[in-house]
Amino acid sequence: VVFFSDWSNSDSQDILILTWISYKIPDCDNNNQTMHIRFMISFYKQGVTKMPGQTPHHQSPLTIYFCDSENCQPRHFYGPAVRPHYLLHVILRGRGIYQHRGITYTLSQGDAFLIPPIEITYYQADETDPWSYAWVGFDGTEVPQLLSHTVFSDSVIFRNTDPERISAFTGQMLRLLEAFSENPSDLLTSTGHLLLLFSFMQKAAPESYS
């Protein structure tokens, strides 16, 4: 259950978002065991984005908030959780599952999954071949238009069906991670790398008939 409550005045127009949910643990020995998730608080300003550790700023067409990576332990999981922004994971090695709107996706090296804002998601590393992944958090006024040109226009996952492109795709994610880590204030370079990353996930061009 997601609760929206207006915690605002006429000047700041802050919105407080609370989530408190119960969630069945996948593959749990006890089917009745339930995980009670602590509430997550996010703040929004109308026309302004506020991220942890950052000062509020007027939302630009495309802003990268953070990048990082992790080598997950077997069955390591995150969620259920709600994010106030977009979050893209690229799987560098291994396997795992991603759950969104009641659907479970099994993903592996070279695949990716997108977490949309204000949607409950859950993901977990495989027990025998846990994944390593890198992620990038972003948002902006032009993000919906950008995503409309990719597979994420009607899905939350990208499956890399071309083995020869896996290395190039994961390499592009690592270049984005390196660029952002070295200089987070260099927005042009990081944004350029993100756009190149999305170019791997474009929708297939419609067939032309002559």
C-alpha cells in the first residue's frame, strides 16, 4: 500500500510519500512467512527534485543522480521498495530475478531492468550464480520521451539477444560508471555515456515495404 499525503504550505509544496507493505519472501520454506518492510520516505517539490546528499534544483531535461556497482552474494535482495526516480540496472555477470507488477523476470549477463518512479519492485541474486550489476539513477523532464524510443516504452526489461553485443553493452555501462565516479559534476560526459547506453536498447526499427 502506498500512501500519499500532502505535507506542504503554499510556498514549498512538499509532498511526503510513505510506503509500508508486507511482502512474501520468494522461495521461502514457510509459505506463511512475511517480510514487513520499513516505511520509505521521499520528498518531492513541485518542479524541484530533492535527492539524498544533494541540494534541490530545478529539474533539467536529463539529470544523473548517482552510479555504482555491486558483486552480490547468493540470494542477496533489495526491496520491496519504491524509488522517487528512474533506476536502471545492467547485469555484468551472473543471474537473478526482478519482480514488477506481479511478474517475475529471470535475467542474466547483458540484460537490464528499469525501475520506474513510485512503483514497488523487488530483485534478488541467484543462489548458485549470483549477479554482479551496475546501476544509474536518473530523471528529468525529457526522460519519458527518451524512453519512448527504447524497449522501455512498453517493458521494464531489456534482453540482450545478440551475444556479440554483450561485451559492448556492459562496457558502455562501465564507462558511464567510471566517468561519473571520476567527475560527477561533468554532466555532459556522463549524460553522453547514458545516451549511448540507451542506444543499445533502442526499439527495433519498423520494417519498410517498397
